[in-house]
Amino acid sequence: MHQLTLTIPEETVLALNVKPEQLQGEVLLAAAMKLYKLSKLSSKAAANASGYSQSFITFTTSKI
């Protein structure tokens, strides 16, 4: 598994209205959904990356 370190400004965290401990999950989900929408990841790969189900990924991305 690869690890990525991001520096996110405090105002971005505040704008997202999430607790700091929830930020990693939010960023992973957003990235997985975007990469799935761009056809860079399959729904299965996006689900694995985000920790959500394939059906959640496909349903949610169909709404955006």
C-alpha cells in the first residue's frame, strides 16, 4: 500500500465542516468518486480505496 501526505489549510477543513479525524475519510471518498467518474478507477477499486461499497460509489456518482 502507498501512503500520501497532504497539507490542507485550516480554512479548508473548517469549510468542509468535518472533524479533523474525519478528514482522511472525506478526502479518500472524494478522490475515489472523482477517479471513478473520470473512468480512472473501476467501481470496485474506488470502493476499496474509500472503504465504501461498490453500490454506494456507483449510486452516489450517478447523482453528481
